[in-house]
Amino acid sequence: MFKQLLQKNRDMIHGAFVINEEGNKVLFRYTMQLENINFNEFEGAINSLGLLLSEYYQQIINFSKL
């Protein structure tokens, strides 16, 4: 699972899958500067997350059951 998430990170332009300090949760991190953000950038971030979830939802669910 970890290897697959890291490989997917390589393919992403923005954002990344990360694991919390305890190693029991997968998070998606997308860093944006709030001072200059516009709606198109925010919408792009949400769309990117939606696409990633549609591709990797089963792996993320399986990881959550470990």
C-alpha cells in the first residue's frame, strides 16, 4: 500500500498522499497560499482530490482496515 501511494505521488503535479505520525491514517496534503488563492485554484485542488479518490479509493479503504 505504501509503495502504491508513493508511486502515485510521483504522478501528481500538486498535492500528495501522506501518512500520519502514528502510521494509521492516510491523508492528502495540498498546500496553497490562502492570501492569493482564487476560486479556480481551489476548484482545481478539489477536482484533483476527486480524481485521485476515484482511482485509489479501494486501496485507501483497504489500508484503513489494517
